Amino acid sequence: MSQQFDVVVIGGGPGGYVAAIRAAQLGFNTACVDAYKNPEGKPSLGGTCLNVGCIPSKALLQSSENFHAVQHDFAKHGITVDGAKMDVAEMLKRKDGIITKNAGGIAFLFKKNKVANIHGLASLKGRQGERWVIEVSDNGAVVDTLEATHVIIATGSNPRQLPGLPVDNQLVLDNAGALALSATPKRLGVIGAGVIGLEMGSVWKRLGAEVTILEAMPTFLAAADQQIAKEAFKTLTKDTGLDIKLGVKIGEIKTAADSVTVNYELNGEAFSAEFDKLIVSIGRVPNTAGLGGESVGLQMDERGFVVVDDHCHTNLPNIWAIGDVVRGPMLAHKASEEGVAVAERIAGQKPHVDFGVIPWVIYTSPEIAWVGKTEEQLKAEGIEYKKGTSGFAANGRALGLGQAQGTVKILACAKTDRILGLHMIGPMVSELVTEGVVSMEFKAASEDLARIVHAHPSLSEVVHEAALAADKRALHG
């Protein structure tokens, strides 16, 4: 006999599990179906972000930064450490422990909010009256059948692969493999200078690898404000030591028993590079495998994304879709906000998600973050603007941290002074960017930000100084 629910969420990542919790809070009988199993073969909620993405990468970044600090920075503080060694196995154990703790936390939240936690691959089978029928299978065998008035698809995305180059996570790695290397490779190649490529390249570079990043685009971080991107390129190549090659055309890739050879062209010249490991990080594609969308008439676009309207509703009645599987930025926090919004729309509320004020962060060292329009976008759109910039070089808190590098830039409308964008590179800017998000959500002007008292000494003073600079009244620059 089928289990009956008001709402069934397919996918337990940051979009799906948040949607399920919010739906349950609003009084709906809710289930969440998730198919992911960890390397031990056990169900683990949290999707790509928690298991093989955002969270474990931050754990490894912190470990590698600590190791680098012991080797290069502690002496400046009067701390001498002889013979520091990196135990990669222990580092991975810590990372795995964080995943287990957070996944258990989601399971606890499901129990607390009375969300049915169902493991398996969910497939749409059609309608029975006003309810959708969902079949749940595990290892190819049907284990459950559910019926729901509303279905929220939150199946996420998978790594995009290079044609003809299968990922084995031994020599050729995707994000999961890059997070599970049992030893530091001597020569690490990375195809793609996006978030994953830069973060994973940084981790293994700090642990001793020679890292070469091959990027097809001629512009570094094309989505970012180019003033910030150029500073990031200089820092990551000169200080971090990443060898980043732009405008690369990848040719034949050959795998041997213990190495990978990449042939490529750069500026019309042919090159060949041999690596011990190769990370492929060329983007992600929507995950709809096994969903059964075609059999029920679910509309998808030419790239495989589920087609939705501005409210995340699909072409089918009472079926919604959120996160990486639909249009918009592939960001965990975007998925979560869409999940909340859909649950509230099902309840008759009228929430909104403004894609124009979603923050972006790259957790390199220094970090890179932004929200809103870039200077290049404003020029292309013919919007008159003014800008203010300030650096961390003279900031007392940054100097105390030993991380006094980077820049903050505020862009504001020339006529109304409304903040249009906030762009930054520097220490902990993943935290500072939220000041711009809040300001833009409340339609604040740069003067509003300039007249808010910021704690001293703090990194946030650089944001304050940039806001002052937008009105040509910077106090420390």
C-alpha cells in the first residue's frame, strides 16, 4: 500500500532538505527521498554540498592553510616549529568526521520536524487522481511507493566530464576524487579554473604538489569584477604558486598506469604535460537520471535543466523544481532559498528570491566574494555609476592577522547612490559580503553604509572605507 503525503521532496541536498523542513513546519505531511550513499555504503543526507562539495572542501582548505601557516607564517609571531609534517590520512579523517556530524544533524532535524526520511532513488510514475505516484528503488529493486499532492524536485547536479575521458577517481578525478586523495601528488593537473579547480588546486599546492591549472577561457574568473579578478590572478599565481594558463585548447589526453598526459595548445603553440593526477572541473550538469521526467511529460530544456517559471513551478500541476536542476546559479544557498520559497508558495504565501542579490564566494586564500553587478556589466548596460575602493593593507585587524592584502570595491548608482554591487578579495570576505547583500536587499545607498558605525579594529572597516570613498570622502585612503 502506498504511503500518502502532502509534499514529497526528491533529493536531500541543501535545496531539498531545507524545502522538506520548511514544508513540515507549515503543517504539511512531508517526506524527503534521497539516494546518496557514502563510500561505506550508508545513506548520507546533505547532497553534493555536504558529502563531496562545499563542506569537505572547506575542511581541507582550512587544514592546508594551517599547515602552510606553520611552515611560513608562525616564525613572524615568534613561534618556531621544527619538522612539521602533514598526515593526509588524519586530515581526511577530520574531513569525514565533519560530514558525518552534519549529515546526522540533518537526520535529527528531519526527526524533530516529523519529516519522513526515505532512502532510495525516486521516480515519477504518473498521477492517480489528484496525487502523484512516486516509486522508490534501492539497488534496482522497488522498496516503496509514495503518493503526494505536491512534488519538489531537488536532484542537484553532477560533474561535467570531458568527452572520451572517463573519471575513475584514481588518475582522473572529479570533485569527489579531489577530496579523497590519500597522498599529495607530486604533479597535479587541473582542467578548469573555476571554484572547484582553484580551491582544490590551492589545497594540494599548499601540501606540496606542483599544480598546473589549464583554463579554456582567455579571461580569468570572467563572472567576477575584473579589477578583483586581476588581483586574484596575481595573488594566486605569485603568492600561492598556482601555474594558471588561460586560453588553453585541450587536445588528446592519454592515461598510463600511474600518470596522465595532457596535450594542449596555447597561443598557437603545442604543449604536452604529464601529471600524476588530473582533476577535471569544467562545470556541472543537471541530474535527472532515474527521475522519470520524460515518462510523465516533464519539460526540460536543451541543456537538460528542468524548465520552471519565476516561482519554480514546472509545466506539470503541483510539481516544482529547485536548485542546480533548474536555471540560475548553481549555489547551495540559492537552492535553499528556493526550497523555502516553494514550500511557502504551496502554503499560499508569496515569498521571493532575488537572483540579483545572491552572493558568490571562492574560498581561496585570500578569499574572493561578490554580490550584484560588476563594473563591466554596468558599462555594458549603460548604467551611470560611481565607485569607491579601499584596501586591507593598512587595516589594523588584517595586519594583526598577517593577511593584509586585498581590496573592497563598492559600485553605486550615480544618480540615486543606491548600491549596485560589492566586490572584494581579502581575508574572510565570505563573511563581509553579507553586508552588501543586506544593504542591497534593503535598497540602501552607499551613504547609508558609510554612516553606519563599524567596530574598530575590524575587517569590516574596509567595507566602510570603500563606502566613504564612493562619495570621495575616504578617511584613510
